[in-house]
Amino acid sequence: MPVIDADGCKINVQIDGPQDAPALVLSNSLGTNLSMWDDQAKALSGEFRVIRYDQRGHGKSGAPKGPYTIDRLGQDVIAILDNLKIAKAHFVGLSMGGSTGMWLARMAPGRFTKIILSNTGARISTQDVWNARIASVLSKGMTAVIDTTLERWFSNDSHKRNLPAISAVRKMLMTTPAHGYAGCSAAIRDCDQRWGIGAVKLPTLVIIGTLDPGTPPAGGEEIASRIRGAKVARLEAAHLSNLEKSEAFTAEVQKFLA
């Protein structure tokens, strides 16, 4: 499991699959870590060199003092590719990872072959919402946001069935440094790519959770409408569609990257 230096910040990376297979980067959501992709890594590592990483401020990556920017989060991915000597890769990002993916598709299109943007928006929520959340975690810790976050991230059906992924995500949230969460929250708060993504020419798939209150379907539809030729897949899931509908999510990824 390599640790890569991205302008002084250590980025934790995990690689699965053959070294000579096409590279596929998986980028985590706010408050989680690379283990959110366990199901996808297991399913895809037979045909891809799957590269997962903890976004800065998360998991085992460094958590320097924030705020961070979407530019910085995107540059971290480029640092990973450079360090691993990967000229081009596919990219899958969910929520914050999708924001990172949009930046990469705009600013470093030559480094990517296909982009998948899941459960995300070109503009996510409002500055007031993010400022309140940042203030809450910095003053009270991550426990201040965990219950409401899990309520949004999983559908009522998953909560009724006590889906095992819910407790796994709770642990991820609990172990995320508050200042790392706040730093990345600021990056999302200050990120508005609604107009910039109109210039994206990479083949793009937008995965929408039809039950997602965190990044509502309208946000995904907007992305697809602005990126010419973008394809759309809709899953009956809330925010973490790769966990709620793991097999269906993976199947959409495989079909698009085939």
C-alpha cells in the first residue's frame, strides 16, 4: 500500500489488480475512505488495475490544516498518477469524488480515458449549509453530523433492513479527522463547476441515485445535460449508491468502461 507525497501531504493509496491492466482510479466521498470501494475493487480488479486512495483529510492520508480547494483535491490525483507513472486512467468518483472528477475532466483531460460521476452535483448545496456544518464539526467533533449524515446517505429501506454498510460507514465517519472533514467541506462549498463542465469532452457516465437527498437527481441530470454525449444510469438508491446497490453500480461501471 504505497504512500504518495502530494505537495507535502501524504496520500494513502491501495492498488489491486494486474500492473499491466488499464488503470482505474476510485475517489471517495466526504467523510469516508477508500474502503467504501471494497465491493467494486474486488469485482473490477480482475480486468483493471484498481487504484483507490483516501482523499486528503480522510482515512490514512494526511490532514493538513484547511481549508482545501477542489484544485488541490484534483492535483492530488495527478500526483498519484505521476508517482505511479500512469499516463492515462479511467476515473470513478462519488459525491466529493465526483467533484474531483469534474475538475480533472476539465483541467487534465489528457490524463483520463473515461470519467464516471456518481451521486454528485456541479454545485452542491449552499454556502450557508456548508458553513454551518464546518462550524459544527470543528466545535463539537464528528459526532455532531454522523446521525443526520447516515439518514441522508441510505434509503429508508436500507435503514429498516439494517444494511451492514451503514455501520461500516458510521465507523468511517467517526474516524475521519474533524479538521480534515472541514477542510474538504470548504472545497465543496467553494466549488461551482456548472459552467466549466460544458467544455468537458471526455466520455462521461453520470450515475444518479433516484432516492438521494444529499445530491438530488436534478443535480446529476444537470451535469449530464451540460456534458455533451454524457450517458446516465439511474439506480434506486440514496447517496451511497455503490453500497446500497453494489452489484447494479458495478455493472454500470463495467458496461461503460467496456
